[in-house]
Amino acid sequence: MFPVLFSLCLVGITHVALADNARKCSYPGPLDNGEIHITDLNYLSVINFSCNNGFVLEGPTSSQCQVDGSWSARLPECEPVICPPPLVSEFGALSYRKIESGDQFVFQETISFSCLLPLALFGSETATCQADGSWTALPECKSVECPPPEPMEHGFINFALRGTFHYQDTVSYGCYPPYTMDEASESRCEKTGTWSNKPTCKAPCNIPVERATVLYNGQKINVEKIKSLQHAETIWFFCKSKTEKCSYKISTQCIDGELSVPGCFEEVSRFMSWFKKDPADMSPCGN
Ligand SMILES: *[C@@H]1O[C@H](CO)[C@@H](O)[C@H](O)[C@H]1NC(C)=O
């Protein structure tokens, strides 16, 4: 009887002693791309593991704190979701380029697409691997035709003799002198099936004034020295103030052969110019 009781007693003491001496477990983290759910780190406490959206848990889902202060299970790993290679036919017009290294497509990885010319890409130029293992919408390659460029008045068009014009084909325009072009001379067939620009040839302007000092390209010069203005060029005329002995300047622009002289400008005959001061030589008003 005595030895049995004694040993029972001993077992009880040993057990209590072990529980009292049980060490706390240490924080096992961090868990990359996941979370560790912890209430406390005491003996027998269970912690749970979960992975962030777009990551798959590989390994144990929970772990328990053991009497010696170690965890019953190792940390799991959160592996990114893998997307299958995008569905593009091997010899099709649509192709993609992997930007990141590695031979698999992982969650949040972006690839960029291109179409074989002359096909044009419609939709997003990139696609991203999503948390559910699918790709965002893939683009499409479509054929685009532009109409033959229309003939240009006072000018010409350079292009290859060809029946049809496709996406990214270019034509270039030129104007016969003295006409000048109002836009870039090159035009490109766009995705929309239209030409990027349609320049026109604009006429130069004669200046309908014989005697005047004008401001042209930042310089005061005699208007006789300017043979003509090109389309969109600007000159400034000097007008005399009606009330003060000063002058102000007014600009006018050549618009396709038309140049209007400001109403306030008074042309002075050669004879009268001996007596009258040129407004361009007067002090500017408002100074
Ligand atoms: C761990 O998961 C179990 C079972 O789902 C749950 O009962 C327990 O509360 C969780 N513990 C923590 C710390 O989240």
C-alpha cells in the first residue's frame, strides 16, 4: 500500500512541477505573405496560420506551444497563386513578353502584349495574374485599314503605290512653294482607321501696306523689307494714341493668304513722313 501511494504522490508532484516550469513559446513569425493568429504564447496554446489573398498555404495550418517552449509544428509557407500561361496561339498575331524573371506566372505578375504588324492591339497592353489564378482581360489583334489619303490642294503626297493602307503605315505630304504646311508633314494610319493628321497647304500673305515700321521676329523693320509672310506668322503694327503722344502695338497674323491691317494703323505718305513722326519711334504708351 505504502509504495503505491508514494509513487502516485510522486507522479502528481512531477506533473505540477512540469506545468509550473513550462516555458512560454517565443513568437514564431513573421509569416511572409500571411498571418499568424495568436491568443497568447503559453504552454498548450494553439496558434493558427493563414495566407494573404493570392497566396496558398503550404505546410501546417496550426501549431501548439509545447512544454519545453517549442512549437509542435514549423511555420508554413505562403506560396503565390500560379496563373497558367495566357491562351495565345503559338503562331498567332498576339504575343506576350514576361517582364519578371522565373518560368512561372505568379500572383500580381504583369505581362505585356504586342501584335504582329500590321495588326493593331485592342484592349489593355498588359494583363495581370489575379488572386484566383486567372488573368485580367487579354487584348485582341485586329486588322485596321485607312482610306487612301485624299489629294492635297497646292501640294502632293508621297506614298508607296499600294491598294490598301494598314495600321502604322505612313504617308508624307509636301506643299508647292510658296505654300506652306500647317501641320506635321507625316501622317500615320491609326487604330481608329483614320489618319493621324491631314495637313493642308496654306497661302502666304502679302502685306497690304507700303510704308510702315513694323515689329517682325522681335525686330523693328521697314515693312518693305518683308516680302511676304508665311501662313501663321505674326507681325506688329504701331498705332498712335489719339489722346497722348505715345504709340502702342497691335499684332496681326497671316491666315491662309489673308492679313488684315489693324484699323488704328495710319499709313503716312512719303511726303507727309517728313513732318510726321513714325509711331514706331514714339515712346510706348502705358510706361
Ligand atoms: C485556431 O483555429 C481554431 C479552429 O478553427 C479555433 O477554434 C481557434 O480559436 C483559433 N485560434 C486562434 C488564436 O485564432
